[in-house]
Amino acid sequence: MISIHRRTALALLGGAMAKLPQPLYAGESRPLDVIVVGAGLSGLHAALMLQEQGLNVQVLEGRQRVGGRVYTLKMVPGAVEAGGEVIGAAYARMLDTARRLKLEVKPLQPLAPPGDWSYYLGGKTILKEDWSSSKANPLSGADRKLLPHQLLSTLMYRDAPLRGRSLDAWLTPEFEKWDIPATDYLRSLGHNQATIDLAGVVVHTDTLANTSALHEMRRYHVGDASRGNLAPGANNGLQIEGGNSRLPEAMADALENGVLMGKAVYGIDSTAQGVVVHCTDASSYRARFAVVSMPMPRLRDVLFSPGLPQRLANAVQEIDYGLSIQVHMRLREHYWEKDGLPAAMWTDTGVERLTPLNRGPNGETTSMIAFVNGAEARRFDFMDDQQCVEYVAAVAAQIRPSMRGVLEPIAVQSCARDPFGAGDWVYWKPGQVRQYGHHLRDGLPSVVFCGEHTAIMQRGMEGAFESGERAAMEILSRV
């Protein structure tokens, strides 16, 4: 594994040009130096860095668009983000790339309610002001003031041993003892089962019991560190003006060879002399190196010759991504004006969260989203898009009669339903950080792997940039 701090990496990159053999090619037809598989942020960032250092790079993408999980839904009022929603104000690599590509950023418009939540738990609607005294509240003492949507982040991070430590501490032996079921960690703090169950309603993994406590701690640790790096008064979250998809689109446009779309990769042959990448359309591409940015579960479908290193091969088979689904619907009328309740609902039902969005003309609330995470999202795997909308509408009408007949379908979005996706992001099951945490960056003689799942210091979109930078540095160290 190669672990390079940001300052060291930039210093090395600054001198990389001098180390490159000059010229890298001869004659009119220039052979490829690097093939990048996947046009998400990590692959595009690696490609641009390598191109800037004089290498001939070709990016292959299975979809008919670039961006991977960064996807602006332009058919939804206000062009909301289906994935890759929040650009942290401390996302240095990402913001620098946006600046260099002359893209403007603006304060975040989150997929969150314009007002308070109402809560539907155990078959009853509970208002925010009634929660602390409600019989449905399983907490005790001062914690009874914690609202349901605050439980997971608060309980998993409030006493977390990672607090105040470096961002790579989660991979050190000191913290292996926390690579246990998140439910066990919460029980060790004295929380009862009802509290644990409520905290797990919107966990972004399979189930809280099948999630490493260390994984959940790290999620909030990275966000906490990012907020701590902000200047006073700075915006905590940002977005690209016109939609975050504009960033990967601009990155792709900056590539001399562009991105070849519809190139689904099913095989990669690797030797010390180079690689051959095989696509399902019977095309193949040769280069000195390959950078592979595919999600872990999708690597199960790729034939590597030679096979992957054993620890990485095991990780590919065992590590999963968190599930979620977004069902976007148009509002025929403002149902909350009929019943007088807060517009947004946080529930323990199969639709989890129902949130109106004020993204219409002049800030009007014209659409809403049902946002379902984790185990509850699995039921939608057995539905087509129309059935997804019908299910959400039926549950919404059952738990809130004023919503009957007010919803019209717009779009259904889930990274897990995308044949080139796998879910939202890697989640670590109990014991997997200890077993595989240092091996996702293993590679083959001429193949380097990247992707947000391989990042050490960051998560999310900045984690993707971190991983692309590392992959580019590895290639540059070999040429």
C-alpha cells in the first residue's frame, strides 16, 4: 500500500514531469500510456493528473454519461442531486478542480425539509414539541430531547474514541477493538434496544447490527474534521451552479481523448509490460497501465488475468455498498395546508422520509422526495419504477390521509438499480476494517485501483478525488 500525505503528494507531483522519459512516443500514432476504467470523479481526476504530466490517457465508461454517482436530476424541479449532493467547504481538491475549470459554486440547497419534521412512529403522528414527553420516546434523561432524526449521528459519534484523532486513525491497530457491530457499541453505552432500533431506521447500510461501529464513527469523524477546517462564517456545504454533474462533464471535456461511452469492461489482462482491457462490444484497448475505478461489487464481474491479490479478491467478494432509493414526485396540492401538520415526515414505515422540496419557480414547493435507506430499500428491488411510486403513494395516504391523490411520478433514482453502480458507498461490516482496510489499494503489475472506497483520509466526493490522486501518483512513480 502507498500512503502519501497531501503535501508530500503535491511535492512529488511537482517533480514528476522531470522524471518522465522524453518523449513518451514516436511517430504519428501515439500509443496509450494509461487506460482509465470508469468516468466517475476518481477516474476523471486521475486521468487529468496523468494527462497534465504528459501521458496519453483514454477513459472508458460503461454508461452513456460521465459522473458515476454524481448525477443531477434535471427532470426534477430545481435539478436536484441524486448522488454527490454536498461539496464540503473543506473539499480542497474538488473545489480547486472546479475553480480551474471555471465553474461557479453556490451555497448548498440540501434535500431536506423547508420546515420541521413531523414523526410517524408506532402508528402515530408525533410533533417535534411533543417528542420529549411522548410514550414512544425510548430515551432517558436529557437524551429525551434528541429528535428521532438526530439519534444515529449523535449516539454513534458523541462518545466516539475517534474524536480529535487524525483522519487515518481508523486504520490503526488502536481502533480495531471498535470494529464490532454498531449495535454492540450502542449497548455498551447503556442504550436500550428500542433506542437502538429507532437510531437504525435510516442507517445507510444493510442493518445497524451488520455495520461496523468503526465505520459509523469514521463517517461522522470526517464530517466533523471538515467543519473544523472552516473559516468563521463560511458555508458548510456547497454545490456547483447549474448542478454538480457539470463538474465531471467539464473534467471529461478537458481530456484530450475525451471519454469513450458505452464501454463496459469485462476483462483485464495485466503483465509487467502492459495491459489489455476487453469490452463487451468486442473492442479491446492496450496501454502501459490501467487505472480501475469501478465499484467493488462490479469488480466481481471482471475477469482479471492474473487474478487479484488474495486479500483484495476476498474483499471484492465480501464488501457491499449501502442501499438507498429516491422516489421523486410532483405535488398536485399542498397537503399540509389541509391538515395543519409540518409538511415533512420522518417515519418508521417502508417509505422512511417524505420531504417536500421548495425548488420550483420562485422557491415554490412543487415536488417531494421519498428517501429510503438500508434494509427498507430492498423491497424496491422487486418493483419497477411505476410500482415504486404506487407503493410510496399508498403508504403516504395510509399514514397521512391528506396526501391521498396528490402525488404524480417524476423519477426514481437508485445507484443500486444502475447496472454500473452497486449502491451508494462502501460500508464496512463488523471485522472488515481489520481484515481488509489496508488491502483495497492492492494492485496488479500494471493495474492500479482507485475509487472513493479506497480513500483513507476523506469520504464522499473528496474521497474520490483523494483516491484518484493516489492512483495517478502510483502510475507516475512507475513511468
